[in-house]
Amino acid sequence: MTGEETINTVEIAKGQFDEGRYSECLTTLNSMKTSTALNIKQVQLNIILCTYLKKGSEHDLEWLLENLYSVEGKISYISLLQMNKESEEEEIDEVEKAVLLYNIALVHFQTKNFDKAVVILEKLFKLIEPLEEGLVYKICFLLVECYLSTYQTEGAAIVVYYLDKQMSAKSAESEIHKARMHQYKTRLFAQQKCLKACKREIKNVLSVSGTTASSLFLKSEFEYLRNNFKKSCKLLNSAPKTCPSKEHIPTLYYNNFGCMHFKMKKYNLGVLYLSQALEANTKAVKAAPQGCNSTMYSINHHYQILYNYGIVLLHAGQPKAAFNCLSQAATVYSRNPRLWLRIAECAIGVVKQSQEIEQIQNCKSSTVKAIVGSGIYRKTILNTNFQNHPKKCSAGLLSEDPTPSLTYAALCLNNALELLPPSNSGGPVNISALPAAPLKDVSKLRASILCNQAYVWLGLGDPLQALKPAQELFSLTSAPVNLRLLGSVYAAEALILLNRNNEATNCLAPEFVGAIINSTNCQNKTYEDDASSTGSSPIPGKVPANQETTVQDVHNIIILNSVALYCMKRDLNRAKRILAQHLSTLNDMEVPAQATMLLVYIELRQGNTEAALSILKQQQINLQLPTSTT
């Protein structure tokens, strides 16, 4: 084949490829194998791509990736034989492989292996100057997409700045990508929470692209960040139902609606919309061409939606369903410490619900278990099953099918703590929490993990294991007040079970508790939990409705535990005085069952049987016992 014939054949093959006639293109490429005027490795690359893309192909992305790496290895081996180990020749080798490396990175992106794609694209970005303009834009846009998908805003900002400089030349290629550039800027500013700059870029997107689905979804996200949920919902409803990109609009629509209703604390509506998002995603994946076409990979947001769905279910009071969703999400987002904490909370919630059901079935009142006999033989049997500690679970920690138990919760909390940097490490923190934004401050997350660890180990009947996280928690000055107070409660309970009553008294002493509450380093705040939203911004998670009430509740528990401790030390007069002083601050409906039983116990120990019976008669309503008390 002569040089002129080769050029004509290359042009024919390119035209066939651009028109999607992959089978014809494959035939043309096979005829070019014998040509000495062509780079045979480039021909092989194009043959692999056409084989993958042609209609009826049974090859998947794994086959494509394996063959692309095979070609890349052959090129590297040939280059190694020819090079003199000089850095310039290494760079030339990378430039020659640019198209191949870009395709490998694209496959990693399609399969959501963003880290691997970033490594390849960053290498290409350093050698981008000699490349042709079209390839430069493809590499940069894919790199920005990878950065934004993993919330690496600093890297995205560098590439966006470079693209801005490139587009200032106003070439034909730059004009084509103008709208796309404004969309990337909008997403970047949204992740950086730069709302003024984001608003400016949204105007540019609308002026260039018009009211497309992408532009309206971006504007909806902007209103979401401003907590203007009504307008955000209105924009989503007005968006077209189709999109020029391969994204499936119903999936994104229902997911984002679920996120917004969660933010508005309408958890049941959030559950409804996210269940519809899962159904829409499943339908879209089934409808996508199977095999060679990568559409089903790009539109599949199954695990991101599962993550959101699990978080919303947990807040809606459905820990069992939430546990199933989040456990599946953990197979993909196993490096997210907050996800492991949420799975542990689901397991604890399931155990607690089963305890409450059992308690309701076993007795009608939280104070009186039963009344037997009649007349002078009438007896009141008191309920002793206040803190129904669960039995140790025998389920395997590493079982393929995890079960929501306290044993499994202990493993999840261990995983969460291992993924955090040491508490004394210092310096800036940037912990990956995909599919949500990275964690910049882990002190509050660490406090919540320690609090749950202490609770779980106490529930499993191991006070020695519970003591360490409890002590670390109340010593953590950056933790919220309510969690530090719970740390002192759990530490006291563990010490009592270890027969170290004097140390337990110190943990519940008014001076110690007051020092925690009045500590200047303790911010009376809780942290936020993020769930990802496909096409929208992360959503906040578990935040108590009233933080002051939460601190007061914990303080009440500490007082009751102090009374119980003095009862154990046989100092009944002091216990009765503290309890009477505490009850004087509560109305009848706020008196917990434990307070009633403590008062009955003290009266009985002092021989005041009539007074004890009188107290029980006044407390005939079924009052709930506060959780996590001694």
C-alpha cells in the first residue's frame, strides 16, 4: 500500500468510525495491518475500540481494559529497547501513548475507578503542550470530571484555570466547549460553597445553553445550597425530561427530590422519592444496551442512591431497612468512616427496637410488672428489667451476610476509628468520605464513634472494653458537650460494673460535670452527616432538633445515676436529698421511671412501705425509661 493510498484509507476509516459504522471500520483497519507507513500499535488500538463498539459485540469493559493495557505494555517494551534512559525520551514515549492512555483513563472513569483515572490523566496533563488541541480538551475535561466526582476542588481549579487560558485564544475548538466550561465552573464553585461566583456562572450557562436539563439542574443545586428548597423543587419540575448527555433524568430527579425533603426533615417523603429513584435507576440500567456499550455504566448511580436511601431510612426510624442499604453501599465506599458509623447506628437501632417490643410484650408498666393476690395477701411485683442489656451475639463478624447486632456494630465502629487519623496527629485533615464531600474536621465524628463504642461494649457486657472509649470521650475537649457528658455516664457505669465505685463517683460529681458543661473549648454543636446526591449537593444528616434539650437530658441521666451510685454505697439520706431536689425541677409528666423506682427503693430500704406504695399509685401511667442509664 503506497503512502497516498494509506492516507486515503486512514481518512475512510476515520469517517466510518465517526459515523458509528464500526463493523465497516474494523474491516478497513484490518486491511491496513500490512502497511509499513503506519504505526501498527495505533492500528491495533483502533481495532480494539471498533471490536468493542461494533453492534452485537459480546465484549465488556473489562475485556476492553485488558486489551488496552496489553497494547500499552507492548509500546512500553518497544520504547524501552529503543531509549537511552533519558527523561526526554521517556516524555516522548508518554506523548506517543497519549491517545491510548486517555482511553484507559476513560474506561476507569466509566467504571467509576476515579483514583486510577486521575493518576493517568495527571501524568498526561504534565505533558499536555505537544498534544493536539482536540485531545488536550478531552484530557482536561475528563480530569476535571474526575476531580469533581471525588471532591478534589484544588486540582479541579488548576485545570479549569488552564482551560480558561486556552479558551482565551478563541479558536473554533474553544467555542465548541464554551458551554461545557461554564458548567464545570458552576459545579466547582458549588463544591467550594462560593455562592456569588456560582450565581454568576449559572447566568453564563443559561445564556449559552438555554434552559436545558443540565442548566436547570445546576440552578436547582444552587438554590439547594441557599436552602431555598421551594424554588429548587420548582426548577427540577420545569426541567426537560430528556438530556443530550447519557444521564437518566428520572433517576436524578427523584434522587434530588429525596435529598431536598430530607433537608426539610420530611423523612418519609424522602424515603418515598429515593425508593422511586432506585426503581428508575434499575429500569434505566436494564433499558441500556448491554455488552459493549458503556451507557449502563455511566447512568448507573445505584450505590450512591443506596447511600442516600440508607441515611434517610435511618432518620425515618427504619434502622433495619437502613442497615441493608448501607451495608450494600459499604461494598463500594468502604473507605468512608462515617458510613461505618451509620451502619453501627443502624445495628444499635435494630437491637433497641427489638428490646422495646420485648419489654412491651412482657409488662404493661415500666415500674410495676404485676399485681398478684388479693386482700391482705395482695402483692406488687416491681419491674427489674429497666436496662435490658442484650446478650452477646454469636454471629460471625466477617460473615458474608451481616446481621444487625451489637457485635457487628462493634466491628463497624472499629473500622470507622481505624480510618481516622490519630487524634494527636495535628495538621490539616482531608479524609475521603465518598460519595459525599471529604471530611475536613474529624473531632466530632471521632467523639460520636467513641460514644457508640462505649455504649456497644456496655451492651455486650464488657465494661473493661467500654471504659477506654468512654474516658477518651470525656477527655476530648473538641467534642460536643452532650457527647462528653455521655462519656462520663458510660465511664461511671463501666467503673461500677468493675466495682470501682469511688472512681465512678468522681465521674458523676457535680464539679466534674459542671467543668464539662462550662468548658470554653466545647462548642455546643453537633456535626453533620453527608449523603451524596447525584446532580445535587451533599445533604446534612443526624442533627438533634434541639441541642440544649439534649444536653439537659444527659445531665438528668447523670443525676439519676449519681443517686443510684449513692444507693449502692448505702448513703440513702444523701441519695434521697439529691433525688428530691432533682424531682422538684420536673413536672409529673417528665418524671422518668428510673426516678420513681429509685425513690421507691429508698423508701423501702428505710422501712417506709406505705410511702413506697403511695408513690407507685401516683405513677400508674406507662412512662418511658431514658436510655443509657445505670
